[in-house]
Amino acid sequence: MGLPVNVTLACPSCDRPSKAPVDQPGDWQCYACDHRLRLSAADKSLPICVVCGNHELYKKKDFPQWLGGTILLTAILLSTITYYSYEKWWSWSFLIGSAIIDGAMYLLVGDVVVCYRCEAHYRGFTATDAHKPFEIAIGERYRQERMRKEQMKADSAGKASPS
Ligand SMILES: [Zn+2]
Ligand SMILES: [Zn+2]
């Protein structure tokens, strides 16, 4: 048995986040708006996004950003307090300690593969060389595509129900 492979996706229709297993093909249904998707089983090397069929995916560390920030903030706080009240050795050890914890967590947490287009998050996969870290230029291209789509949605909604 390998790691459970699953995808966290936003419903294409109502944007509610949801989770689905992708080790075998299956039907996914949004619990909020009943939107249905047919998900095919994801290939181990994950060449395309099974949610939207997009072939551009990037990898990133599955590291919650708030956690890293909290560790650093706590360390700075502790080292500032100890700097004034105790010995400076303590301040240094807090700062160095937090850097070590940070580094260890970075190694411990796995990769998550993310679709540029629909931002589906794939977990339980081993990122391959085909998955590059996030590139701003590509991300920008998809961001603009999303904005265009949303604009179109808003336009058609405005036409459908003039208020
Ligand atoms: Zn939905
Ligand atoms: Zn996608």
C-alpha cells in the first residue's frame, strides 16, 4: 500500500473546496451545488490535471505558511525577551533553534503538486522532474485567463438578471 493519493479541488461551479481520491477513476459530486465531475485515475507521474485536463502543473512544499511564520515570530519574540533579561546566549540559541526546526520541517514535509489552471492540489504523489517550482510568468498567464473568465461570467450574469 502506498500513500493515499488524493486531490483537493475547488468546485468548478461554486468554488467550494473538496477532496477526492484519485487512485482509481470515480465520480465526484459537489456537496454544495451537486456539480458532477468524472475523474479519471491519476497517473503516478501526474502528467496532467485530472480535474481540468491541464498539462501544466507545479510543485511546492506542502508547508503551511502560517506555521513557518509562527515559528520565526516566536523565536524572535523569545530571543528579544531573553536579550534584555537573561544572557545573550539564550537569544542566539532560540534563533538558531528555530532555524533548525524550520529546516527539519522543510525536509519532513512532502511535495504537493498544484495545477496552474484550477489550482487542484495533489497529495501522495512523488513530484517528477516534469514538475517545476512555481513560475511567476506561467502563473500570471493563468491568472489573467481566470480573470477573463470571471469577467465573462459577470457579464453574462448581468445580462441574465438586470437589476
Ligand atoms: Zn459546487
Ligand atoms: Zn487543473
